[in-house]
Amino acid sequence: MIGIVDDDPDIPAALASLIRSLGYMAVCFSSAEALLSSDDIGRLSCVISDIHMPMMSGLDLVPLLKKLRPSLPVILMTGRFEQGLAERAVAAGAAVLVTKPFGLDDLLETISRSVRG
């Protein structure tokens, strides 16, 4: 099961549909806090999270997830590229940073690679 975290409801809905078409289950969360309080954390094989969200950012979410599930791959995404952001994402423990709009084929390959380990 792949967890998708984004405060824009259109993004998780579109990604969940795409992920389901690949044969994966998907569960959507409107915030990092919603994911962290969910019983689904133990069943996730990967998390895809937006970086820029109110309250807790994706960059803040990654280390918390890594404490709970050290081997859980986290893919961060952003629509606002900033200098050094990719380095900060990797330093936080993210598997990769993708920039919106991203190519679906590239995202699918990233998900497959992350889930395979």
C-alpha cells in the first residue's frame, strides 16, 4: 500500500488512481499529521508526500516516519523548486525529490524502484 500526502485534494486523487492502475493499493492523507495518526503506517510500502503543506512540511515528516519505520521509502514532491532543496530532502531521509509537474513514467519508475528496495 502506498500512502499519498498532499493538502491539495486533486493531487492525491489523481496519484491514487494512477497507482491503483499499476496494481498497488493507495491511501490518501490531507496532511502529515493525518498520516502520522493513521493505523495504516505499518502497512505502507512507500509514502509520496508534498513538501510544502501547512502545519508540518514533507521535510519535517520524513524523519518522523524514519523513526517509526526506518526502511520505509519516502518520495517527496514539490511544485516550488528552491536551491538546495534536493539536498535537504535527501539529508532528511527521502529516497528522492520529484518536481511537479512530473512525468508520470518517471514517477512510476521511482515508485517501483522505491517499493522494490
